[in-house]
Amino acid sequence: MNQKNLFLSVLFSFISVISFSQTKHALIVAIGNYPDPAKNKWKVINSVNDIPLIKNALLMSQQFEEKNVQLLVDAQATRQGIIDALDKLYESVNKGDIVVVHFSSHGQQLEDDNNDEIDGLDEAIVPYGAAFSLNPDKYKELQAGYLRDDIFGDKITQIRNKLGKDGDILVILDACHSGSGTRDAQT
């Protein structure tokens, strides 16, 4: 084999390794210290305790790089903050990458707003700042502050599709009523 062919062979091998390497990304969301529990009706929970457990498992056991692990904690995890973090995650991933998304928070069922749920209820993540009311009319107004399964599922599907057949995504929802958060996510 002449030097030119050897050089090209090594170059193409190097490019192949680079193009097929997987990067591991994670988004960890922990919402437990909800503001004004007496007014907003969401009790404080110990979601922040999950952060070191999940993060250390990813860094130590799964060789994630710290720079690729994004955290949203309490006040950072508003509805818009979560959407922005999922969009940022989408922008950072490539075909073939590995993604972990973990939520520890309250969850809630809401009246289905687009008739796509068999049971008539959407499941939702309760972001920081979301409020609850026993008054049905007031509660309908407050629902705009929740992250419904439809929006969350769409974001996860976008990431899944960008990862392609060689990529993987794991979604962990540690919240009440999280059932259809990723149900029927399409590739």
C-alpha cells in the first residue's frame, strides 16, 4: 500500500470514529421548594435530594461529562425555564447521542384541552410558580402555568427524532400523574 492510500485510510478511519462517537447529555430538574405553599397549595417536597444521586450516577457510573449535565433547581424550573432547557438540550444533541432527562416535582392532572386523552385528562408537571385553586374557574386560569404532557411529549419527540436510530433517550418522571408524559412518542 503506498503512502497516499495509507494516509487516506487512516484519515477516513479517524473521521468515521469522530462521526460515530456518542456524547452523553443530561437534564436534571428538581422542584421541591415551591413558593408560598399556603397560597399556591403546593407542599414543599425533597426533590433537591435527588440531584446528587442522579448526577453522581451519571458522572461516576455512566461517564457523563459534567459540562453536559444541565441542572434546573426550584426557581430556575419555571414553565418557561423548563421549555428553554429542553430547547437547549435539543440544540446540543447530535445523531447517535445518549440523553437522560430526569424530573423530580409535583405532578397534576388537568382537564384535557385538545381532546387527545382517552380519560379526558392531561397530565402535567407542576413547575416552580404554578398555583392551584379549589375554585374551578380560577383553576382554569391558573393551568397556563403548568407544563402539559402534550408540550413535554412534543419536546421529547423532537429530541428523540434528532438522535436518530443510533441514539438513546431515557426519561424519568418522579411526579404524580406522569403517565402520558412520553406515551406514544414517535420516532
